Amino acid sequence: MKQDLTALADEHLAAARTAPHGRSSHRIMHDGVLRQTVIALTSGTSLDEHNAPPAASLQVLRGKVNLTAAGWAEELSAGTLRMLPKERHGLTALEDAVVLLTAVND
């Protein structure tokens, strides 16, 4: 399956900007245990702390986000790819942002 990440980022950022909760997401791939989801967040919008899947990475497609977990925080900018921590974590958009979450769930 082929996906246009630029078009998906545009689409979901536009949707997030009109959504009352400031976010929009869509699972773009699901193959066995592998899942990929595009998530758009408007500036200041957060994904509250949540449990981590067994393995996951976050790629920032647009903007800047703050990844937080257990007493630490890290700013991630467009073009950054980072493995997610195995512990509970959260995400806040420091500016309008779109990320690609890749997760393996058992």
C-alpha cells in the first residue's frame, strides 16, 4: 500500500485546526502487529500520558513537539525520528505539528 505523507499531513492538520479538541489522526497502515498512524496536533494540544506499546517510533513530519516521560522532556522538530520510551509518555505540540507513529503491538 502506497501513502502520500505530505497529502495526509496537509489533510489532518487542516482537520485538527477545525476540530474542537485540536487534533486529528488516522491509521494509515495495519499489517499484523505493525500499525502506522498520522497524528496532527495544533499548537498547545496534548496527548495525555499513556502506556507504551512493546515497540514504537515517532517521526515528526511537520512542526515541533515535546515528548515527556517519567521526569524528562525532549523537544523534537520536523525531520526527527525517535524511538519512544517503553514507559508511560505524553506528547504536546509546541507549534502546529504532524507526526507519524509506528507501533508494534502484540
